[in-house]
Amino acid sequence: MGGRFSVLEGNRMDAKSTLLKERLESLLKQAAAVASQLQGIEQGSGTPHYDEIELPAHELGQRLSRMIQSDRATEIAIAEKTQTACPDCSRPCRVEVQHRTANSMDGPIEIAESIAKCRHSQAVFFSLSVLR
């Protein structure tokens, strides 16, 4: 844990992480079963070509990826501090959360991001803590 967390806190975080991973695995198995059933209904009684199985599965994976990216970016933006120093003039600037569409490798996503605007230097920049 690198001295950042006590042993007890580290154990709690490990336990929580383990529980979340187990929950995610269970939910993914459920989602896969539902998606498979839905594919079966949509494809009918004939034997589908494998790409008719693979392509919808891949599209669903991309959809999940976009949802995760959007949720995580928003989570980070909301947790950001409300003020930071301007990189140009070092004066305090208010940090705001703005929403926009971004293009990920899995397609367009709606994200929230922390952006600071300096009224003195007119600089507009991403909150410094995001750029670690």
C-alpha cells in the first residue's frame, strides 16, 4: 500500500475490491445469458452464421465500455476540487463540471469533465488534479 493507507484500511479496500469483482462477474454472467437469449429470439430458429453471434456480442461489449467510460469520467469530475490555481498567473480559479460528447475507441460517449477558467489571464484549462 506504499504507506498511504494503514494495514487495516488496505485490508478493507482489498475486501471491498474482491466483493465488487465477484458482483461484477455475477452481473456479467447474467447479462451474457440475457443477451444470448435475446439473440436467439431475434435470430429465429435457423442456424446463424458465427458472425451473427459475434457482431452483436461485440457491439454489446462496446456499449458496456462506453457506459463505464462515461460513468467513471463523471465520477472523477464530480469528485474534483472546486478551485485550483491558474497555470499562467497562479491566481485561484473556480472549477466547473461541464458535459460534452467525446469520441472513444468504442464510439461516442457523454462525459463530464472538470474545467477551470481564469478571469484574470483568460486561460481555460482542465483541472490540474486530473492531469496527474
